[in-house]
Amino acid sequence: MNPVFEAAAGKKYASRLSLASLLVALIFSPLSLAQHAMHNMPMSADAHVKTMPGNNAVLGSAPESIMLQFESEVRLVKLVIRDPSQGKEPIDIGFRYRPEADVHFVQAIPKLAATDYYSVEWTVFDAKQTLIKGAFYFSFGDDARPPSYYLDQIRRPRHIMSPNYRLLQ
């Protein structure tokens, strides 16, 4: 085989190998895994947060405020409460963005109607300007169940429809 051709083929193979290695490193980097995890978890490795009410909490009565407490200063850019039974529109809680960084945020909320559960979604920028998202859920009332009861039913439906539309159990 021609030595020039072998050298060119070797360089082409090496560049493909290094490109593949780079893609694998980017796909499985801790940052990309952490960013993916942040969308599904109430806290991330970068923003440890305590919430009031706590995640999956069952309260005796409706809370009058929502509290978030972070380990380090962040800028809170989004705070919304949703009643999933009322669609995707958030409840107006009067949250307004304030550019000051802090570790403790309290937001008064209006009187909430009885429903299965509420979701609270938050988004912050940390000191490195990384966008971090989180959510937590709560319910209240005498007959309230933990939000996880309803969320598990949504994630795992009880019945499956077969292609010929027969109900399978």
C-alpha cells in the first residue's frame, strides 16, 4: 500500500476517533448530566434548596406563603404555582423578578382552592450565571393525599389500550 495513502487514512481515522471521544465526553459530562437531572429534581448538585412547604408535603390547611432557601446566593428569576387540574396557566402570585442575589426568598400567595395537589416551579441563576430549575409539590386539607400518589398515577397509567382498542388490565 502507498505510504502517503496510509498516513492520510491514519489521520482521517484519528480525527474521527478524537471527534467520537469528544462527543462521548460532552454527552456524559457531569455538567450535561446535572443539567438533565435538574429538570426532574427539586434540587441539583449546584443549588441545594430547602422549601416550605417541603416536597410532597401534606398540610392541614393552605399555606399563606412559599419559601425557598439556598446554600449560596442566587437570583430568583421564576416562581410559579400551578394547579394541574386547571391546565397549564400558572396562578398569579404576584412574583416579580428582583435582580439582587440572596439565599432566602419568601413569596406571599393568595388563598388557594382545594384541589388534589399544587406544583411550585422555580428557576434561579447561580453565581456562575448557570440557569438552574427545580420544582416541588404539596397538597393540603383533611382528605389530602401526598402529591406523589397522583404523580405516580400519571407516570404509570393503570390501563393500556391495545391496537384494536381493547382495554388490557
